[in-house]
Amino acid sequence: MRFKTSLKPSSNLIDLTPLVDVIFLMLIFFIVTSDILPLKSLHIENPTLDRDSAPLTTQLLVVMDAQNVIYVGSKKAIVDLASLKSHLTEEIGHLKKQHPSINPTIVLSLDKKVEYGSFLRVFSLAQECGSKIRLVYQPSEEQGIDYF
């Protein structure tokens, strides 16, 4: 038995299979090359101080949040306390290679909920690296800011 079909083969149809293949390949490429973890914005509550300071130019940032997690550098690499000194000396070495005439400054930004013993350990490790150290704080709101 032979059936008649009213559909005629047409060459006007576009085959979308290659387009879908290319889109999936691009999707896989962008997923693989992107960062797995999004950049984490840290919520740090700095203690207040009744003194105003000039804006700091940050060269090497060391951040410790309320959960005692230490982040080093602008990329916020997570570092444990045991390897903090080696990471600091490595980062200072990189900064000295990039800017030989500048002595890098370590900027410590610690949450006000960090225990004093943890603060002292981080501070002493930063001192052993031999760079200048600056502490980040917020000026108190009671004091007016004077610009001269």
C-alpha cells in the first residue's frame, strides 16, 4: 500500500543543529573560564576612634572578619594564621618588584568583634615582615570633620 503525502521536501528550511552546538560550546567555555565563587564583599565593622585620619592608600590589605577568617591582598585570598607570614612576605616581594622605590605598607582592617589575642597574633606577624603597619578605623560620629 502506498500512501500519498502532501508534504513536499523543501530546501528553504534552516538546520539549527550547528547553531545549537556552537551555543552549547560557548556556554561551556564561559562556565569553565569564569570564577567559580563570586567575589565576596566583606562586611567588616571597624572600631571607632575620636581621631580623624587622612585617606590611606592601600598597598597590602590584610582583613580579619568577625569569624577570624584572614583575607590577604586585593583578591582577598583566604589564608590561615600559620601561613600568614609567608603570604605577607611573598606579597611584599611582589610589590617591591613592581615598585622598587616604594616601601610597602601593610594595612590591617580587623573587625571590632575580633578577640584581642587574635589581633595581637596578626599584628606581630605583620611586624615581623618589616613593613610599615597601618590600622583601619572609623572616626567617631560625634567629632566633626574639619578640612584645612
